[in-house]
Amino acid sequence: MRPVIVEVALNGGLPKARNPRVPRIEDEIVADALACLDAGASVIHNHNDEAVIGRAARHDPAPYARAWRRVRARYPDVICYPTMAGGGAGIDIETRYAHIVSLAESRDLDLGLVDPGTTNIGRFDRDGVPLPDESIYQNSYADSVYMIEACRRLRVGMSISIFEPGFVRVVRGYADAGRLPSGAFVKFYFGGPRAGFGLPPTARALDAYLEMIEGTSLPWLVSLQGGDVVASGLAALALARGGHLQVGLEPAGARDRSNLELVQDALALLARHDARPATCIEARAIIGLS
């Protein structure tokens, strides 16, 4: 049975007012991470309560390190990674990336971040009309190069977020030149029913992404922003093409589910596709991490 990485994005910016089961404080993050790892997940992604867009430029590395060290006491090979703040006027990439550098230097991190492009975080109203949102997650080409080269220098892998097709061009350029550092893991983020960004969760959209990385041998996963990656059918499409999965309350934004329930849905799908969840050690091998 093929080992498949199940990554869990625990919380994002989802507030407890929307879902009381979302983990926000350290104890909750640790408990949810351990429950998901017990079930079969191998990669954990979480936010703290610093803003990603608009209000904050620097994230504190300490809450990430404290939670991950507690998780690694039971799962020493688990892969954990954080988020970072978006760019904007007067916010430099060195400031936004400082906690990544700190976590790598303290040996609490082995998967860094590369977000190679800018995304308009728009939404649609219930009638399908675009809302007048002003949220922009901004990363220039210079920012993207900084992130990739920082991961190379720090000797950590890269979680590469792909929100739009143009993002792939940065990665492909490095790959074609033979300059992409090892440990790259590509994340294809599709747009759910009310997300105003990203490709739709269809077979043709997924195949377009796969054509863009054809010949690179890069491991990849799918995630559905603002929707259920399993119920939408996108997860099944990915499994049939050799991909991996991201689930969790951050992408799903669910009001009445838990992270563990979303992981269990993914595991049931794996069983129907002659696959099984990768262990933490297998996930490291698939991504190319030491």
C-alpha cells in the first residue's frame, strides 16, 4: 500500500466564535496535534495568534517552539512548521522571516516556508458576488528568492505554497536550473465555493498544475481553501495521481468538525484507494528531509 502524507493545518485564523473546537492556545494545539498524529498524520502546521495580514510583521518563535517540543516528546520525527506575516508597505521580508530563521537555528524547525507570489484574499457573498475585500498576501519575486535562499543557508526543507499558477513558475525556474534546494514539498491550494482565489477543485485544474511540475519529481499535496478536500472529490483525484493531502480546520473553516474528524475522513479515503498514512519517518523520506 502506498504511503501518503497526511498534513494537518490545525487552526489558521479560525476563531473560536466560529468553531469552539479549533485549537488556539498552546495546550489545545499540542492536544490536537497529538490526537491527529496518533490517528496517522505526519505533518503539523499551526498558527499562533499573531496576525498574518495587515496588523503584524513579526511572529514570536517561542510559542511555536514550546508546542512542538511537547509534541516531539512523543513523536520525535514529526514535521512541524509555522506561518508568517504577509508583506506590504514598509514590511521587509527579513522581519517577516525572522522567526523562521530563529526556529531553524534553535533546531526546532526542519521545514521552512516559501510563498512565491502574491494573493488577493477575496471572497464571494452568498449570491456569488465578489465582496469588497482589501486583504492582500504580498510576496515579491525578491521575497521569494530570499525565502528559498534562506532555506538553503539554514539547511531546512521548504513548504512551497501555490495559491495561483504563476507561483509555480518561480519553483520551476529554480528546478530547471538545478538550483532548487533539497526538501521541497509543493502545496497546491485550490479555492472553495466562496474563495475568490485559486483554481477550482477539478480534475482539469489539478492536471494543469501537474503539467507545470512535470519532470521535476517534486512531491506535492492538495488542499481546498474554504471547503472540504475529501467531500469535494479533490482528495480522491490527488490520490489517483500519486499526491498527498492536507486537511484541517484552517483550510476547511468548518463550524462543526474537529481536526481529528477531518483526519479520520482522509484515512477512510486512503483505505478505499489502496493507500495508507505515511509514518513521520516515511514522510521525511518522501520530502527529502534528513
